[in-house]
Amino acid sequence: MNPQGLLSFVESWENAGAISKGIALGVVLGGGYFASLVLYAIYNVFLHPLRRYPGPLLWRAFRVPYVISIHRGDIHRKMKRFHDEYGSVVRIAPNELSYVDGRAWKDVYGNRPGHLPFERNRTWFKKLSPDEPHSIMGYDEEAHTRMRRTFVNSFSEKSLRDQSPVIEGYVELLINKLNAFATGQQRADNTVDLNQWLNYFTFDVSGDLSFGESFDCLRHGKAHAWVEIAQDFGKALSLIASINLYPPFHKLLRYVIPKKIMQRSFDHRAMSAAKARERLSFESERPDFVTPAQKYNKHKPSIFGSEWEINMAIIVFAGSETAGSALTAVMRELVQNRGVMSRLTEEVRGAFEDASQITIAATGNLVYMNAVINEGLRLDPPVVIGVPRLVPAGGDTVCGQWVPGGTYVAYNQFAANRQSRNFSHPNSFIPERFINPDTKTDDMTSLQPFGIGRHSCIGTKLAYAEMRLVLARLLFAFDIALADETDRWDWGEQKTYILWPQLLRVQVRVPRTSARTGGLLSHPPPARSAAIHDFESYAWRYQVKWSSSAKKTEELLG
Ligand code: HEM
């Protein structure tokens, strides 16, 4: 621009009105912002150290599509589609890689000799407020080690044995309550929202074992206020985590999250802290999560002050929603796959003559039961998307490929378990794959519903014990079918916010006595011990009449 031109521009700017000046400034700033976005996207796609990893263009360029998908609750389906399209590792955000290759478990979550650990990232595991203490679920490795060492005592074989009568008592109550539906006392059509009752059960057990008192959901047939709040907590966690991805704007962006949801997560923490304090004030010992941890802490002080409260709140939540979700998913698969239901019912009714024999210890030997549970955890994993870890500064390899330091990496369970590269007929419910595994078509090492390594699930044994016991008691006591035969859908069709919403309306009926005492049984399953992850090669075939819905599965089984 020559001096004359510059002069006339300055004159016209001075003569312009405030509105025109505002518009012009807006255009300049907007243009600048747009240009920087374009440059940012160009950098991410063409120059970023992760540029060689495949993935959808927009997701590689910006984090926004990921956040939108989290808010929509369809991130698990997106991941599945991306892995179908791009392969076993996909770049799902400028700085995040998603894996469905079983080798990634060890590299990302395990302890590799000679490698630095991949820590929990500080976005998903950020504290709700700065003064909140660290927890067993937190990113601080030193605090985690102290807390895990203490609480692991509450989940040992011995502790589980001590806790068994408590858990069995709640299952008895669950069966009594459902009996009222089965006999038509509650509803003439014998229908019941089983998902609710299963969640009442898991929350009552967790409440008793953590806070020293039941939430009494089973007794009252409705969710306690704490439980209602907790059920929104998963959603709050995922929304908060997605917003935390935008520092320093996350404080402002929190206002985008519905106020009710934010408030509920704060209420949840406050109510939990009050309940935990109450439990800690008990003088006497109880068969629960607190007594063994307290005993350890007395000898080796590891957890202090308010750290107790936050950890107990986390354990209640971690142990209820997950187990409730797993139980509902397995039951849905059973009522949608009548052939599998028949086999399992036959196993249970053949193994026991009376409900009083069905205990946590006695259900550990049910081979088909273990297979059904594992297949449910595969098809409908309670922890839907991967919990991302951070590649240490300096970078490291994952599945043999170099990944720069600071990258988020995660194994995404739903997407992985539904890949045909990992499992044959990945979208079908086929428990037999665990009884007679074909390692050529099914990669069992890729299935880790409870995670692996130092952060793996502390409650695995308890979760299996609860699931086996509840399923055995339910199938022994009732004939269960879908309330509406057309209400069939794939579990993955639901929206998800870390966990699943779960829906299952069924009809429960008291079976004829002969069915309970072996009338159905043609081939009683031999009593033999099956370790949880020991997918023994053991096949037996039942001569049951397959219902039409089971035929598809039967065809797949060959
Ligand atoms: C079917 C049921 C369950 C599933 C699928 C499940 C799954 C998981 C997974 C995948 C993790 C690892 C998270 C990570 O990598 O950051 C985890 C951690 C954890 N789970 Fe579970 N869980 C279940 C039941 C339970 C139960 C019953 C409890 C306790 C009552 C529990 C307590 C915990 C705790 C405290 C952690 C954190 C462990 C640590 O960081 O050291 N979970 N769970």
C-alpha cells in the first residue's frame, strides 16, 4: 500500500461509525482465528509426530469430534467403525491412539522390564477440586501404591470367604423380592425391570461392605437417593473428562455441563464422605472392605485422614455399576439366546438340589457358567472404552511401533472385542468359545475385562463371585424370558457414558418342581474346577430342543 493509500485508509477508518469499526475488527479477529485453526489442523495432519498413524481426517486434526462423540454417548460405536476401517491402531485425536491389538495390553498397562510405566493421564483422573486427596483411581503413582497395598487385603480370598455370608444374604433377599413377581403378587403379568433389581443388589452389597449399612434398595424396591446420584456420576465423569481436555478453558467450559449433573457429582462426594466417616467410627470388626484395610493400616500406616473417605466412595461406585452392568448384560444375552439359557439352566439345576446349596464357594465349579460370564464380558464389556494412559517423556514402543512421549494411548474394549481379527463371529454370544477355544480364530489374550497390571481391577474375584451366585440363584429359582419378544437388540446399540445405561424387562415364572430337581437334565455337567481365566478344552453337548432363536448360535457352533 502506498503512503497515499495508507492515508486514505486511516481517514476512512476515523470517519467510520462504531458499528462498522466493530464489524471490521470482528472480521480481522475471526479471520485470524480461522487461519490459526487451519494452521493447527495442517500441523496436526501433516507435521505432528503422530502423522503416520491412520485415522479419520477431522479426528486427526482436532479433538472436537471426540468430545462431541463422548457427549453424544456413541464413542464406542465410532471406535469400532474406525478400527474396522483403519486397522488395529487408530489416531482418534491429535494426541491420542486407540488400540485393539491384544499386544497393547502388556505394552500400555503392564510392567515391562526396562521401560518406564505408562501413568494414568491427568485428564480422566483429575481431581474434582484441588484440595481433594489422591485416591486409588488417581494418577499419582506413589499414592496409588500406598492405597492399593492397603485395600488389596479387603479383596483377598480370605476376605471374600468372610464376606460371602453377607453377599449370600442379599441374594436371598433379591430372590424373595423377585418371587413376588414370579408368583403374580406384585404384577399379574409377572414382568419386572430386572436391570433395576440387579443394580439394587450390587449397590446394597457395596453399601454394606463399604459403609457398614445397606442402601436398602432391595428392601424398599427402589433406589436410595445416593444410588440415584451415583447413576448420574458416570455421565458426569465422562463429560468432565472431555472438558478437561481443553486447558486452560476447562474451568469455563464446565458451565457447558448441565448444572444438575455437576451438582450431583459434588453431592455424591459429600454424601459418600459422610457415610464413610460414620463407618470409620465403628469400634467393632465387620466382614467388609474396611476392617481388613484398617488392620493393615494399623501395622503399616498408609492411608490418612480424608483419603479413607474418597477411596471408600470410589470403591462403592467402582463395584456397583460395573457388576450391575455385567449382570444385566449377561441376563439380556441369555434371554435373547434361548439355547445358551437352556444349557446354563441345565447346568445349574443339575448341580444343585436345593437353593440352600447354592453358595459362592459352590458356584465356583460351574464350567458353563464361567464361560457364559466371560462371553458376556467380551460382548458387552462393562468398562466400554479404554482408560487412556500417558506415554512417558522420551517416548516408547507400543505393538512394536514408536509412540512419542505425552501421547494418550488406550485399549478400547468394546471396539476390540467386536473385531473379527480378535474373535470369530465377534458380534454373537457364543460361550462355547471359552470351553473349547480355537486359538486360530479367537485371541483370548486380547480379552481383559478387568484390565491388567498394577491398576487392574482389585475386585475381580468379588465380581465373579457375585455374578456366579446371582445367575445361579436366578436360574435355579425362575424361568426367565423377555417380557416382550420383540425387545431384542445388540447391547452396543445403547448410548454409553463410561458405563452402560442398561435396560431389561423380563417375565419371571416359578418353574415346575421337576425342572428344578433335574427333570430337564440329560447330561449333568461333571463337577470340576475351572479357574476364571483357564479356558479349558472341555466340550460336552446337551440334547436340548433348541428354540428358534438359539438355532443361529447353534449353526455358528457347527
Ligand atoms: C464386572 C465387574 C467389574 C469390571 C468389569 C471391572 C473393571 C475394572 C477395570 C477395567 C479396571 C481398571 C481401570 C484402569 O485401568 O484404570 C478396574 C479397576 C478397579 N476396580 Fe473394577 N471392575 C469390576 C468390579 C469391581 C468391583 C466389584 C470392585 C470393588 C468392590 C471394583 C473396584 C475397582 C477398583 C478399586 C479399581 C482401581 C484399582 C487400581 O487402580 O488399583 N471393581 N475395574
